[in-house]
Amino acid sequence: MYTKKFEIRWSDIDANQHLGNSTYIDYLSHTRMSFFKEKGMGMEVMNTYGLGPVALYEHIYYFKEIQVGSPVIVSLELKGYSEDGRFLEIAHNFYDESGKNLAYSEMLFSWIDLKTRTLGEVPIELLKIIETFPKAKDFKILSKSDMRKHGKRPKDLS
């Protein structure tokens, strides 16, 4: 399991004097990008392949308030990936310093081709790195049905 520690800043707090919703998303994204960089897949490497990570969904479950003055630890584990590495499901947990679980997030992301603005192909070099990511206990290879498990489709206004 990969972890990253954050100090809560005043600017991270919302009107209820606890960690704001958007800050959770910021911490999750920061954790992932730090992890990718440490694994040799930082933005500069992704740019050489013309790829960028793109979130398809991100769900957060809040268990306990996070307030200013108390550090928080955010974890990252791989719940699954498609055989070609185009889709990755990641689990994150927020913990206090004693290890108490404060929030849980699961997210699915893919790779966007930065030129065509469509889903990109993952080069074998990056797939080999993805295969080394720390895996959750319930890790699995993702199927097409896993990509559609929430059944959400666009619904246009007209």
C-alpha cells in the first residue's frame, strides 16, 4: 500500500470547519500523481507517450470529520485493471495518525490521448509498471461489465 501524508491547511477547510469536499478530491489526485511519479510514470513520462490520466468516476464515503491541525494519511491500492491497462480502478483511504479510517474513495480512470482527445492506448512499457502497483486484497482483472457496473449513461437535455 502506498501512502502520502498531508498537513491540513486553513484553505482546505470549508464553512463547517472541516475538510471541504473539493479538498478530498485534491488530496486523492495529489496522492495518485505522487505515486505515479515515484513509479516512473510522472507527467513528463506520460507526456512523452502523449497520454494523461482521466477520471471516469470518483466516489467518496465519509466516515469521520477531518479538521484543521490534524495530519491525514491518504493510501492508494489498485483494485483492478483491464488486461490492456486502459482502465484502472483505485481504492483510497483517509486515515488519522493513529490509523483510524476517516474516509474511503474508489475511482475508475483511463488514459486520454492528448492529441486526439479520445481514450489512449497504453504502451507495453507503462503496462509493465502498472502490473507492479500495490494491489488490494480484492484485486481483479477488470472486464467490460465492470466498466458498466453503475449503469450510467449520458442523458441530453433535448
